[in-house]
Amino acid sequence: MNRKIIAGLAATLACSAVLADEIRNYRAEAVAMMKRDFKAKGIATTDRLHEDGVQAICNRSGDNPPKDIAARLEKDQLESVKYPADGKLMGDWKAGEKLAQSGRGMTWSDKAGVPGGGNCYNCHQISPTEMSFGTIGPSLYQFGKTRGNTPDMQKYVYGKIWNAKAYNLCSQMPRFGHVNALNEKQIKDLVALLLDPQSPVNSK
Amino acid sequence: MKQRLGMLLAAAALTTSFAVHAQQSAKKAPPAAKAAAPANKSEVSKEFEKFREVLEEDNPAELYEAKGEDIWKNKKGPNGTSMAQCDLGLGAGVVKGAYVHMPRYFADVGQVMDAERRVVHCMIKYLGYSEADIRKQPFSNVNKTPDHVSVITYVAAQSRNMKIAAPQKHPKEIEAYNIGKEIFAYRAGPYDFSCASCHGEDGKRIRTQDLPNLRKPDEAIRAYQGWPGYRMTGGFMLTQQWRMNDCFRQQRFPEPSYLSDSITALLAYMTVTANGQTYKGPGIKR
């Protein structure tokens, strides 16, 4: 009896030794390799190679985390959104359009302290006059027209731009407020670009 | 030579007219059809394709091929060694077909190397080029196209119209592929981007630039096709290593060291994915 268990255990151990040898953790090896190979340049420092909690979950689940974990982490992300103290969420859509156009920010060729842009047109269609738009994200043309601009909608859009992961944990959209890529005023201006009835986004 | 110069000038003229044209078409185009899903290939891309076809009939990359060939065949190192001793994987001095068989494992260094890394390795070892100098300016700019870029262009051209066949036999080759696959998917940095953020889905673009889905064999070829590429804006040759470097910049990552294992792994992943397809040689990039 004892012998059987021991033999069984030994077989299991031998088997897992083979497995350990074959199933390598290439992910960990890849991260270690990058940490060896990458060097800080300008504002792009090497601490950027470390994952934060959200990135870690998305990286380990192929951007498809278990629902309950996603819901928990989205809640955390939402709780960290800082809404404006004055309660006003809509700024100036014209300034918003300029920001949406700019693809600057956070690269090693961007200077420290120079405010970045929104990069929005890299991924979204927005105003009907701008034909040079990317398609990684959905079209936002007529966003306010179709979704309305109630206080709740303003709060959603402000929160989405501040931290896209609060609503969709592994979204491809950056967390602009969360990482200080955009400030409160800039985000207000972008909310106006999408929701202000005067904005070309909502013209017919 | 005169003819070449004329052709290059013509290319430059085309480039500017292309840029202007692209801008105009962007501004004048009618508003999007009620925010319908935009066509996969942007209008600007289509126009660029037309110019590219015209240009490729007399490819400006040939100028650099010729320069690279000259260096490969005629330069001697301080010890009298030459590139004839350089083994690109198919035997000492064999250039034909070598480019499409890399990245591969090289027993003499105990490492997997991509083509650019191997060529530079040989230029240092046999021609006495200084590694420090090469690292000082690894990529071309308007002022200077470094010699190694010309040599890489020559080597690449010697695999024109051949099938890509990066080997997956040696354990280190398999390892490079698997690590590259993970690097491709690794999201980090202030924008949470990985390569897959921009190259993980079909039919996407950034502004007007079409983004290949590099996980698919028929699109992974774009990691290879037309590289090294003659950049119309600026008028110089850029290599795969440059492309990787600039994508990491856009990914908001720190900078990968030139010719590092991480880049070789990424190139191994994309090249193996593209295996079996035909490499048309150095090309033209906007």
C-alpha cells in the first residue's frame, strides 16, 4: 500500500519535472529579457516596463479576465476617477478639438513638462471635417446626438476619458487622467467636443 | 550616376506632391457617410500604393544595394579579413538566399541573430568596424546612411523573390519565437499598449496608416515586405530594427538597445509567422 503511494508520488513528481522542463514560462522570460535590453530615454524611463495591477491581469488572461475579477478591478479604477470640484464637466469644444488632433505625449521624443495631446483621432472618427482618423476605437461622430448630454452621460464620458479601464478593464484605450496624460481642464474640453450640441461632432 | 540622381530627384518630387496631395484629399473629401464604418484601406493609403508602384519600377533602394555590394566585396579589415569569411547561415561568404533564412541560430556565437544583427556582427569582426561607432548612429537620417545599412540592403536584395524560411529547429530558435510572441502581447507603460494594441486586429488603422494584423501569416509578411525600405519622406534607407525601435517609441516604452535579444525575438516571431511567403526585396516606405 505504502509502496504504491510512493511509486505513484514518484511517478507524479517525475512527470511534473518533465512538464516543468517543457512548459516554460516564456512570458516571464520575455519580461526579464526586456528589462535587460531596454534603456531609459528622455521621459521614457525603465519603470514603464513593470506592469500595474490592471496590466498584469490583462496580460495574464489575453485581455479576457474572469468576469468577477474584471468587475472588481473596474470598480477600483472607477473609484480613483477625480471629478472636478466645481461639478462642471463640459468645457470648450474648440479647445477639445485641438487636443483631439494632437498625437503628442509620453514618448521618449516628447519633452518633460510639455502638455501632451489626446491622440483621439489616432483611434476614433470624431468631427465630420477630419477625414484622417484611425479605427482602433469606434466612431464618435454624432456621439452627443445619439447618446444625449444628460449629467449622467457627461459623467460617463468624463470618467471614460479619465480612466477607460473603469468601464472595460482591458480596453485598448489609454487611461488619460489616471496617468496624468491629460488634466481636468483638458478632459472637460474633450467632453464638450463629444457632447456639446454646438460641437461639429453633433451637427447634422 | 547622373541618371540615378535624376531619378532620386524625381522620387523626391513625387514624395512632396504625394504629401500635398494626401493633405488635400484629406481636407476636401466629403464628410463621412453618416459615421458609417470607414473603408478598411484609407484613400491616402491607396494613393500612396499607386506612387509606390511607379517608383518601384526603378527602385531607389538599388543605390544602397550597389554601395553595400561594394563594401561586401571589396573592403578589407585591418587584419586582411573580408566579408568572404562571414557566414550568414548558408556557409562562409554565401549571400544568395541568406536573408530569408534569418533569424537563425549561429553556433559560433551561441545565439539567435536576425539578419541585421548578423551583418553588423560580421562587419565588426571581419572589416574592423567599431561597434561603438555603429551604436552611435544605428539608423539612417538625412545627413548620413551608415555603411551597415547599405550592406544590409545588399544582403536583403540577394534574397529577392525567395520564400521566407526562418528555421525552427534549434531549441534557441524555438525559444526566440516563443519569447517574441510574448513580447508582442505584453502591455505596459503609461498608455497600456503592446504591439497587439496596434497590430492585433484586422483592418485597423491609426489616422490614415493601415496597421497590419501581425499575428496572421498573410499580414505578418509586412514585417518583412519592403524592408529595408527607402523612406520617401527624407530619402534614406530604414531597416527592420528601425521599425521596431519607432514602434516601441509609439508604444511609449523605453528604448530597446540596438541589436538586442528582444528585437531578435520579435523578428523571429513575426518572420516565422510569415514563413512560406515570397520576399520581394528592399522596397519603398512612406
